[in-house]
Amino acid sequence: MKIGVFDSGIGGLTVVKSLLEHQLFEEIIYFGDTARVPYGSKDKSTIIRYAIEAVEFLKNFKLDLIIVACNTVSAYALDDMREVSSCPIIGVVEAGVLATSNILEDKDSNILILGTKATIKSKAYEIGLHKLKFTNLHAKETGLFVPLVEDDIYDGEILEATFRHYFDKSTSPDAIILGCTHFPLISDALHKYFKEDTTLIHSGDAIVEYLEKNFELSNKYKTPKIEFFASENPDALKSVAAKWLNLEETI
Ligand code: DGL
């Protein structure tokens, strides 16, 4: 299977990391819209327009499947993308909702949803979780984590101050949905700030679970071919990919 992974920028590499760990695909085309990131502060019509343009770009590669790694795009644009796409498209929000419900048996579990301004405004996670009868939901826009992670800040004083800015000390979630591509990179710091046993829902792992359930895949592609494309400065994307994914060389 040859798949495309689309994100607003570099963050979707956290999803690629999960895909590579599970060796699910033979060929991966990654496209990051680095010229126009962040999407999380944009409005719905702009996000949909950009997402449709990404589908048009990915049509050049004759893909079997497109994975939308970006939570913001997954929250708003999947239906519109599917209308113009000739291959199936799946997004991380639905996968994250299902992963949450597979992990949490108690429907009263206290679930904290983190995401960009647009993702939180969409209420996409709440709508999905409500359908599965979860009621104790709290959502918080935490967009400042995006530039911090892009600046390689995964712990330390600035991040801790940002946690204090966003979270009341009395907040004690059973689970946190990392509803943004960048947030898995601050998992350790989140565990330190909240409780070590707080369940973190990671979009990459959730999409792997979703794929394994819904598609017939085998875990045999140890060295998939992976190509990176960006709408601006592809070399910067490739160098982050080499670092985050431990790739020796990137195309
Ligand atoms: N990729 C985006 C997301 O997962 C975060 C960065 C952005 O705002 O574009 O929501």
C-alpha cells in the first residue's frame, strides 16, 4: 500500500513515527504545508480550502489511502477532502475518540482534551465522545505548545510556566487527549505535571489501532520508502524528520 500523510507542517511526523514503528506501509509520501502553518488559528473555510489543495497535490502520487495527521484538518475538512479525492481519507480525530473509548471503561472518566484553537472550537472530540456516552469532558486550547515544541522545548521552566498558565493545579484528569500533532513530544512533561498514570491518547498510536482494525495490513515493511514534500523550505522539514524519526537519510 502506498499512502499519503498530510499535515499543516512538521507535526504530522509524530504520526509517521507510529506508522514506521508498526511497519505497516511500503511507501509513504508526507506533505507538510509549511508555508501556511499554523492552521490552528485559522477559520473553518480557510482550513477546508488548504486541505482541498493538499488533496490536489497528493493526486500526483496515485495513493491508496490518505491519512490526515493534523487534528485541526481532521476536525473540519474530511468530508470536503473526500469529495475531491479518488482514494479513501482517514483522520486522527475519529481514531482518537475510538482509542479513548477502548482504553477507558468508566464512562465517567475525567477526560481533558487539548488542541489548537480551531480544534477545540470545532468540538469534534466532544461530539465523538458524547456519542460513545462519555460525559465528563473538559477541553482547553493550548496552542502555545506548538511553537514551544517547534523550538525543541520539551521540558524546563518555560514549558512549566505554560502548564501553570493553562492548567489549574486542581485539574486531575484520568486521560488527556493529545489533540494536536505536536503534543506527544511533551508527554513526559505532562506526566510530570499531572500524574504519572494519567492516560495519554496519542494520535499516531490511535491511527495505527484504527488502521489495524479497519484495513487488512501486515507488519512487514521494515524499510519503507518515504518521501517528504513541503510547501516551503522542504530541507527544514527533512532535517526535522531525520531527527524525530531517526532516519539516516531523507529524500
Ligand atoms: N498540526 C496541527 C494540529 O494537529 C497543529 C499545528 C497547526 O496549528 O497547524 O492541529
